[in-house]
Amino acid sequence: AGSRAADELIARARWRQTSPDMLKRLSRAGRDALGEEPDLAVELLQGRCAVVEVEDVRGGEALAKHMLDAKATPDEAACRALGFTFLRTTTLVVNRAVPPRIVTAVALFLDRETAAVAAAFDAEGRTAFHRAVTAAKRYVSAARDAVQGAQYCEGIRYDRRHNAHKQDLGRDAYHTFCHRDEKWRRDATYKRDVVELLFKVCELERLFVPRLGRMRALFRETMGLVPLSRALEDYISAPMLVMSESFGCEVHVDKSADKFAESIAWVRGTRRHPWHFIVACAGVAFELHEAAPCFLTLQASCTAHATLRTPGHENHPSKGAAAVTKRTL
């Protein structure tokens, strides 16, 4: 961090571009606006952001493919045995340039020393974060793809199979997520906490990865996707929020829209236990228990990743929240 080489890579790094077919959905004004946005907030990152440069890109991709094919559900010990690098400070992960003038951003991780993260998740913000996820456990039907802990989704989805939960969202097949307890409708604190949590994740995305944040917002507007809050419509770019507790999963790529960001914030419980998030193709693991509250952005549809299992601490109270735009939307 702070070296001339690191700052040069930060200035040159670019996220992968979404497909031309996707961009055609935007108006010309929207495409022009997107083209004006920088890929990274260079001025906020240079001087304090470390850079991990993946030299063996093919080797990293082979490792990621192996873990995907095996539906691996690794823990810390397995990743250390594979030679993963463990990090806990603000870091940009990039692939070595091929050709030399191109530097591909793979993931951006921000630790608790980052001023914007510290401000978003101060003592009051962390309390609201925990409160939102704890309430979601009571109100929301849990997703079924976790190997440890659970996920709870708020927002909208596209799914023709759940007609009983159809909402008047402008398109027949747009639905809200299922709630198992209708008391959520009268819980003003829960609704406020969820909206503020998604707002904070979207705001950190907009601040540090402006092009990806703007792209999500432009597509939400173009597709007519209803935000969680009309009052904050201009500031909430993602149509859904995925909350989690005690979460662990297999290595995967997400069914998110092509080259869209998945941005995640984490807060830990009162006890510091091993807790990691890995980016498989880069061979790096971020130590969430040391860095939290923390934040990460990556293009989840093309980057294999996972939250590791925590043997011996399966029911830990640490929590996450991700801003997501599904491919089906």
C-alpha cells in the first residue's frame, strides 16, 4: 500500500465489461452516463489500499474451476493447505495484465479503518445491522443453499412458480420474497433497518466502484424495478438485499446479472472467531473476524467465491448483507 507500483495498478484497474446485448437495453443517454463513471475511486484508494496481483491467472482459474466442479465447502484449514493468502486490510485484487496495458479488477475489500465503512457501521449502525437480521429470522423464509447458517432475502424476484406471492410490481412475474410472519408489515423498525442497510451497502458501492454502482442503478430504472423505498429511490440501486447469519457456503458463482457487482458488508458478534471469505481464482482469503465491520465488491457472476464454514463455531452471531441484482430480473 502506498507504493508507486500499487498506486499505478489502482489507477489502471478496470472491471470486466458487461455484454453489448445488455448495454443495448439502456438508452443512449444511459450508456453515455455510464461511460463517464470511473471504475474505481482512485483518489480514495491510492496511498492506503494494498494490491494483490495474481501472476498465474490460468492457474488461479484452474483452481477455481476445480473447486466449483467439486462443489467444495472448504474451511480455513483446507484453504491454508491449498496455499491461500490470508488478508485483513483494505486490498484490491487484480489479474496480471495480458496484454500489459490491461489490469483486470477481481475484488475490492475495505476494512474497518476505511472512513466510509467506519461511518456507515459505527456503534449505532452495527446495532441496527444485527437488529435487522435478527428480525428477518422471524419474518422471512430462509433460503436453502447454505451449508451453515442461513440467508434471508428482501426485495423482488422474477419467478413464475410462486403466483400466491405475486405483487403489483408492473410485471406479472415479479414477486416479493415470501414472509412466514405477516407481523413484519407492522414492524416499522424492521422496515427502516432493512432499507437503511441496503442504502448503506449501495452507497459504499457507488462511492468506491462508481461505474458498477451506476450501472446497477441505470438498469433498475430501465427495467422498472421497484426499490425497497420510494423515498430513497435515487440512492438504492439494488432490487434485493440478502441478509445472513452464521453463514457458510460452497464455492460458487452467482446467478447475478452479467458482470454486475455483488457488494457485501459484514459485522461480527461479540466474540472474535475464525471467519473468512475467499476469492478462489486469486487464492486469497479475507479475515472478516479481524477486519469487520468490512465491505467487499466483486463481479459474482464470473468470479468464484465462498464464505467459509467455521468448524466449532457453526452458530456464531456474525452477520452479512449483500446488494444483489439477479440475472432473471
